[in-house]
Amino acid sequence: HTQHNMSQQQMAALSASDRKNVESLLSQMGDTSKPLYVGRIEKYKHKTDKRVLIVTRNRLYCMKPSGKIARSGHLLDLVSLSSTMAKDLEITFKSFKIFIPMADDNYDILNAIRQAYESNFSQVPSELKYRVTVKHANKLDSLNNLPKGVPVDVYRSLCLYRNTPSREDITWDLTHRHSQKLALAHFDRFEPLTQADILVVLETVAYISFFTEVSLRGVRVERDTWPEVTDILKRARGMTCLDLAGTIGSGAIGFSQFANRLSENTSLRLERLHLEDNVLEDRGATALAGFLQHARHPLRVLNIARTAITGKGMVALAMAMSVNSKIVEGLQEFYVQGNKLGEDGSKALAEWLVGHPLVLQRLDVSDTLLDVHVVVDAISKGSSRTLEYINLSGNSIEKEAANAIIIWLRVLCGLPRQLLPRNVSRSPANSFLALQSSSSASSSSPFGSGTGGGGGGASGGDTTTSSANTSQT
């Protein structure tokens, strides 16, 4: 507020012609933010045609007396600010440099630039921020209590940076979600999203910590765009859920780059990752395994359904998840359906299930050419106590696999007593036959009804079920 009042006073001190030129320039550039600093500067000593320096929340402009732009740079391209003498000031951008040898208000300019940058881009990693070198550090304003930019301001600034028109539907959505404290950035609702739009909305999320859930489900990201996407997501620190279902297409190479760069984000606290309906193949699975092996935060949900992964890819994933205790201790939902795991993938999955103290609650391995017996046997030894949902449909269940399922359900899931055989051999075959006998002996529900169900039991040498007080099924 103080900076805004100062800029109004600075504008009032300009000539009418300069004020008109400043307003015209900002309008032409599409920069709707209010200036934080406006003032005349001498670019060189002993020169009478002074330039006008303008600092907004988005850019810095150096304007000629004619009203034309001499230099202009977005704050994200700022490299350094330096003032090592009493009144000098050097502003360095990636493509140009402005040196002001005699600036009576050099620290006003410095503070305006710093406040503008921090209000929108405080989440930029320190290694990517500009450097500040000053003689009198005590003249720099504190940025600790500076109000942070709202998502829509960051979005508009990034549109200026990428020369991409801002969209009213995205602007409205960002404003609405921020006002309602909705931390879900579901950009899949916008049609159509250009590749430039994708980069801008992802950067908006990366540069602020407000949004924690990001969805681009079904929005196709072209292969040439993936390198920039990976660089952006490498900087996203507040994100806990990333949904890229159906975005990659046949982009195993692009996804490999993405997974490798995502591993470099040491501050990432990703809890849910959706990659289903992409053609990752085993190459993409291997890259994902590299990310999982080095993940520093427990992943709760991993969905790689229908991603063209075979047993080779599953072996890599299982090995990586076995090595990383964060994954072992945290993964609650694992969706693998629609891939062709086969014998090798089934064994790898089984070894992971039985070899670690899992907290797995949901597992979908439907339509995976699964060796059901191997996997179910592993579940009964490993994660059966926590598992709430499992989908084995679409796989061939032979007698041996069926027996394993019966044992698991009977002993480890605590089915009612009438399903448990009494005084018979505990071999899988007898268990299977006993369940067949008990479930076909009566048309009554083996689970009983609300009033009298569950009261019947088996006794003696035969397996029986009580039909008294049970409801029909």
C-alpha cells in the first residue's frame, strides 16, 4: 500500500506528456498491474534526454522521451541488482543491462523491483532467483510480511512472459477457486487448451503454493512440450496430487525425461500420482521406477492402469518400491489393471507384497494375464490384514488359484463360521469342497439375517450350515 501511494506521487511528479506516454505504453503491452515505481533516470552522465523507468508487478520498462520502449524485461528474466556506490544502480536481465550512474532514489527502485518480484514469484527456487549486491543492506525493505500474489495475478504475469493471451475462463476459475479456498487446479475442464496454455497454467501452480491438486486428465501434451513441462514441474513444491491420465499418448521418451527430472525436485511432497491411459511401456515404467526409488515423501496412490507395461516394467517397479521404505510404508492404493504382467510381473508383484510390512488397502490387477495363485498367496502372507478391495477379474483362475482364494477368504478375512469346515482335512482341495458343500447345501444366505443370522454353526464330523432364521438370497 505504501509502495502504491509512492508510485502515485511519482506519477504526479511527471509531466503530462510523460504520464500519457506511460499509460499508453502499459496499455499497449497489456500490463494491467499498477506501477510500483515511476521516475526519470539518467542512463549516462551529462545527458539531458532522461529516460523514464517503470516497475510493475510483471515487468521493468525503460521508456524514451518519445514514449517508445528503449528496454523491457520480465521480472522472471532478472539476473541481478547491484548498487555498490552511493548512487549507482545496475539492473541486469538475461538479454540486456541498464546502468544508472546517478540515481538519487536507487534504493527506492531496488525495493520496488524486489517487492514486485516477491509478490508474484516468491516460490521460485533460490538458485533460480536474481542476486542482490548492495553497499547499504539496511536500506533494503524487509519482505517477510509482504502479501503474496493471488493465483490470477501470477497467471496474467506468466501470460505476459510467454506472450500468450490470458483466457477469461481460466482467469475466472482461478479467482473463484482462490476466493473459495479450493486448492484443486483441474485444468482438464477447459477446452481446448493449447500447448502454450498448458505451460502457463502449470507454471502458475509451480510458482505459488496455494494449489495442491493439479489435473490435466485427458489434455494431450505434445512430445515437443514435455521438456518444458518437466522443467516446470521440477519447481512445483506445494503439489501433493498430480493427474496426468491420458495426457502423454505414445510418449514413453517424453515421460522418461519427465520422471527423471521429477526426481530432482527434492521438495516435492507428492502423495497421489495418476498416469493411467498413457503409453508408457516398459521404458516409461523403468523411468518411473527411478522416481519411486528416490521419492522422499510417502506416495499414497499410484495408478498406472492401461499403460502398456509388461512383466519387465513390473519387475523394475517392484524392485524400486522394495528399496524405498517411504513407498513401502505409505502406498495404500495401487492400480495396475489392463497391463500384461504375465508370469514375471506376477512373481515380482508377489515378492513385493509378501516381503514388506505394507499398508495396502486397494489393489486392482484385473485383466493383467496374472498368475492369480502366486499373487493371492503373497497377499495372504503379507498385506491381507489391511487390504479392503482387490480386483482379480479378467484373469484366468485355475483350481489352484481358486483354492488359494478360498483359504485366504476363510482364514484371513474372518468370514462367518458357517463357511468354515469343521473336523476335516485342511488341505486346499478339502477347503474348496467344503465351501462348495456348505454354500450349496441351502438356498439360505450363509451370512444370516439381521435378527438370527450367524447363529448357526457346524458340528461333528460333517460340514453343515444352519438354515434357521436366515433370509433367502
